[in-house]
Amino acid sequence: MPREILRMMSAAPRLQTAEARGFRPSDSGPARGLRDLFAPLNDLLTCGGDPRLTVDPDRGLNEYGCRPMPSPQIWSFASSTASSISERAYNRAGLAREEMMRSAIAIGLEAAFDARTEEMREELKAHLQLSAADVEVVFSPSGTDSQLHALFLARSLLGPALTTVVVGSDQTGSGTACTARGHHFSSLTACGRPVRKDAPIDGLSGDSVEVPLFGRARDVRARADDDAAVLDAIDAAAANGVSVLLQIMNSSKLGWRSPSEACLDEIANRWPDQVLIVVDACQMRLGRGRMRTYLDRGYMVLITGSKYFGGPAFSGALLVPTALSRSLDRGEGIAPGFLDYASRSDWPKRWAALRSRFESRPNLGQWLRWEAALEEIRTYYRVPDAFRALALRQLQAGIEGLIMLSPSLRLVGPGTKADGIEDEEFAHPTIFPFTLHSLRGPLSTDHCRVVYRALAQDLREVVGGSEADRAIAAQRCLIGQPVRLEMRDAEPTAALRLCVGARLITETWSPDARAAQQNLQRELDRIASVVAKIELLLEHAGGMELVELAYAN
């Protein structure tokens, strides 16, 4: 090993709490950046993001119950929220770091990082079957950061007199209420700069309109007038001479899509030059054909590698049609506060003027999380199309059957059904939301949250009972975090979610049909155990008192 590498390894810092969430501009010199590559891989994977990535030093978990290292002993059906990194992706991240070290020593970190980031853009487009010439990729630390990138680009194209209309405001990321108005969504940016949450970003703030999808009826279902609500919101903004960034929902936290195709056609006819559309596809539960259609229509598309595909939290990107990007590379009028939300390498090299306005600040955590996500995406699309569709169809039947057989779980009905040929395997749902019920009715939001947390713990000593019950109570499992639901004339409740992700498909696939079928049954048996654990939590010692005690301990 060269002496230079040995010297840097001996001087490599262990990234501490503040630094682990981002690299400060003052610390980003060439020598320091190269030394950072030698920090522990677990620390690198959790740096360069907002405080959601922070790992509790006592539990070794972030706020979603995920570790920055492989955790095969935890059953994960939580791809709508977050996942711990897989062994495969973790190994890829380690290898990518070694490759970057060698390249950085040869040509310098900045040049090596830029070159690899450009390669990753092309790899992502290839996996998604997107034309290299027709789409640009803007990387970011998270889907929430990418929403700010979309707002910045929309203002560059349409001007500052802009209102953001958010479809599915009640079923998107919690930071969207801030990003839609050009406000800070956290207390710390990915580059490590402290900010005040929900304060306006200098030069980027504006108005927004929320269009929720939940109908607030006496039962849990999607509203029937979502198209009309979207058209009314746009009409009101247009009447005031304001342009609109319309954020539509491809797959919400409950798996719903809105508005309809007919509504989108009407918007294109009525406001062809006044409305720019960005698709919230952060869940990545859509066929590659549908994604191409969105881009061909001139829509920007928000994606992540950390939801359906199960890469480590978080990794975001904005897909921009080349037809739009020709008007973007001016590098003029950049909001001063936005400079803290992107670095030079995030932007495609073809946007030279825009890139030049941003600091060269390699975000090692963002890069490694995308390396891991690309490995998951690559592996998923190596599985034959027919098996992906077969697996999702069988898992849908099995999961819905388990929920319907449970005395305490109620399946939440679907929104718009994804059944077009462009949806490919995603014609079958991959998010299965359900509410929890006792004899007195739906459980409260707080009680649902306690159950969600308790599922991730070993509760064998608390539940007791038979050996079979204790084994079920001992199993740690992750599911999608609760989604608050408001109902008319009733207390708010929440939907928990059992989720099928890409890793479940890749880990059940086998060229041996019998083995693949056995693997699918194994996963359904595990999901049955998750449902059984929920029932155990609710029936012992009055249910909630037991769970609250377990969580407190």
C-alpha cells in the first residue's frame, strides 16, 4: 500500500455527530476531502444529509429504526419509509470507496469525484431505460432536497411569480410543506450549515397550495373530487397572473396516484405555457414506460434510490427533460440561500454555466448512498420481467388475504388504480396500508405509533405466553411508519403499511421455479408473523399499556 495512503489512514478522522451530517465548506480542501474517504464506512454512509440520518449512539439506529450496516436479522417490510443497507449494497459502497481512493490519488479528489458522478448519471439512465441524450440527472442528498431543486429550476424557467400546487399534500414527505414554499425543511442543510426550520430560503420563498387526497369521510377512502380541486387551484393562480409549479403524485404514502390522465390533458390544453409539472415519483413504484412517458411530456420527475429499491436512506435525484434543460444553463439569478442546497457535482457537466456558480464540495455520503442504490436497481432489473410481475401478483394476494383474515386490521382501499401497460409490474400494488381496530373502534394516531415502534423490538420477555408466541414477539420487524388519517366526526387515526420492495423480489428470485416459489412463501410466512405480532401486542394486558411499557424500557 502506498505510503501516502498509510499516512492518510492514520490521520483519518472519525466523523462526529455534527460533521457526520455534512461537510462544512471551510473543511472541504483537497487534503481534508481525501482523508475523509478513510473514515469508517458506516460514518460515511450517514454523512452529507440532514439530521434524519443521525444514528443514536446508544441504539445504533436512526429515527426510522435502520442501521448504517447490514441487518439481516431484522425483517423489513418498510420500503415506503426507509431500509437498512443490504450486504450486497454495503459491499458495493466499500468497493466504490476503494476505487475512489485510487482515482483521487492519481488525479485529485475533485476530478475523480466529478468523473464518477457523471458515470453514475449514465448508469442510472441506462437502468431506467432512458435516453442518454434526452434526460439530465441532478443528484441530491434526499427527495426533499430534490424538491427544492425542482422549485429552483421552475423559477428559472417561469420567473419568480410562481405558486406551487402540491397534489397529495397529506401523503407526501413531511418536508414538502416547507420546500413547496421555498423554506428550510430542517435545522441543518446537507452541507452542514445551521438554518431555522421553516424559515424562508433567501431568494427562493413563495406561495403554495395544498391539495390533499384523503376525503375526510366517515371511512378511509380517497376523495372523489381530486381532479376538480387541482383544476380550481391552478385556475385561481392563473387568474392572478401567476405561473404554477404543479407537483403531481405518482405513488403516495398509501400508494395512490393523482390527478387523472384526463385532468393532465386538460391542464396542457388550458395552460400550455403557465404550468410546469413535476412528478413526485420518490417512492419509485412505477414502470419504466410510465417514467419515459412523463419525461416525453416535458415533466420533471422526482425519484429516490431509498424507497422501493431499498438503498440506504437517503438518496434523491431530479430527472429533467433535455428540452427543458436547454433553457436552464444560464447560471443567472441564483437564489443566495439555495447555494447551501447543492454543490457543483450535483449538476450535469453539460450545464457548465450553472455549475460554475456552486462550490466544489464533494458530498461523500450522498455519493456512497447512490452507489449502494444503483447496485440495488441494477440487481432488480436483472430479474426477469415475468418473475417480477408474478411475484408482485402473488404477494398482493397473500398480503391482502392476511390483512382481511386479521380481527384487528382493516385494509385501506386503493386510490387511482395503476393498470396501464406502462405500469408494467406496478399494475399490482406494493404498499398495503391498514388501520388498527379494537372493540371501541380505530386506534388513535399515538397508539398506532407505539405499535409501529414496538414491532421493531424484541418483546419476548414482555409478552410471555407459549413458546410460539414468545418467538413471534422476539422477532424485530420494520413496516411503513404511520400515516395520519383525518375522518369526519371521529378522532384521527393512522394507517400502518406493509410494503413490498425491490430487495424482496431480488432475494426470492431463482432460475429454479420451485425454489423461487418456496422463497415467496417464506416471505409471506414472515409477513404472517408480523401480523401475528401486532395481534399479540393488542391483546395482552389491555394492549396499549403493555406496548407503552415495552417502548419505555
